[in-house]
Amino acid sequence: MIRKATRNDARAIFDTRVAAILAQWQGFYSAEILDAWTSGDLTEQFALWVESSFHVAVDGDKVLGSASIDLHSGQIDGIFVLPDLMSKGIGRQLLTSLENMAVAAGLDQLVLNSTLNAAPFYRKCGYEGNAVAVYSSPRGFNLDCVPMTKVLRRSAVDAQPCGQADLAHEAAQDRLP
Ligand SMILES: CC(C)(COP(=O)(O)OP(=O)(O)OC[C@H]1O[C@@H](n2cnc3c(N)ncnc32)[C@H](O)[C@@H]1OP(=O)(O)O)[C@@H](O)C(=O)NCCC(=O)NCCS
């Protein structure tokens, strides 16, 4: 089942995030990057982000995975699945659920910055994008990522004046899962 996250889910989401990164980022990013992204503890800022934007896949009380969406910008972030449960369709279910919310909210497209390990997953789910870009973290380090887009309603996006889709894409550069 997928439901809106509450503040009480912040700890489980934070721990799932750390475990998922440690399980999949090795081989794609340096030990320094891994350490930077997994060190530290749950912050008030993270809890507020959970409350405002996250959904969780759950089995009873247990959080299995997480995903967030900004229904104003169409940006997806924070997709993490417990390592033991990866490749069982949970990530796709979360993404589909966010896409349904986005369509209901009238969004034309979704954008995200994929980490290098996750780009094949997003492609399987219909996201497009191949070029590697550099994400600069507010904490002062750079991370390679792949900006990706999925058009939800092609006719609406085709009707945009030239260049607007690109601008939306650039705006996506300011956050990474
Ligand atoms: C990436 C992640 C969210 C995918 O979730 P998941 O539940 O494991 O993925 P799913 O089982 O829903 O996979 C959906 C499809 O993508 C494929 N897929 C998933 N991860 C993949 C990968 N790393 N490489 C290639 N294909 C992948 C699956 O095989 C499946 O394909 P199918 O439709 O042919 O069966 C999850 O593995 C994860 O938490 N990774 C670590 C954290 C992370 O990097 N998050 C993304 C940050 S941008």
C-alpha cells in the first residue's frame, strides 16, 4: 500500500535512504561522496520535507520505500527502497503513484535528477535523458547525475512556447534525491 507520509515516518525514511544509498551507490560514486551523503542524522529540515512532500510504500506499520514530489514544479526526489526489497516492483509502484498525483494536479511533465545507478530504472519507467550533469550540493561537493523528464500529457507540452520545457529542466538542477 502507498500512503502519504507523516512526520512519524521521517526516521524510517531517513534510515531507508541511508541503507539504499550504501547498497547501490558503490561502484558509481567515490567513498567520499558516499560518506558525505550518508553521514549526519535526521534533521528538522528533513522531517519538514517528509511531511510536505513524501509518500511511503508500507506493509502494515513497516516502511518499505519512499518517494517525494513537488506538485508545483513537478520534481521527483527521494525514491529509496529497502535493500532487501529492491527489484520487486516497489520503486515502480511509488513512481506510478506520484505520476497519478501529478496528472490529477494538472502537471504536464515530471523532472528528476537521477543518480548514475538509478538511470536504467527510470528509463524502464518511461523517463528520458542521457546526458550527465554535475549537481553542486549546498554542502560544497559535486555529484554526477542524469537530468530526466517524463511527459505526462504530450499535447499540453507540445503547445508550450519553444524553450519552456528546457527551462523546467534547468530548474530541476537544484535538488537531488
Ligand atoms: C532505484 C530504486 C528506487 C529502484 O526501486 P526498485 O523497487 O528496486 O525497482 P523496481 O523493482 O520497481 O524496478 C522497476 C524496473 O526497473 C528495473 N530496475 C530497477 N533498478 C534497476 C537498476 N539499478 N538497473 C537496471 N534496472 C533496474 C527493474 O528490473 C524493473 O524492470 P522490469 O520492469 O523489466 O521488471 C531502488 O533500487 C533504490 O532504492 N536504489 C538506491 C537509492 C537510489 O539510488 N535512489 C534513486 C536516487 S535518484
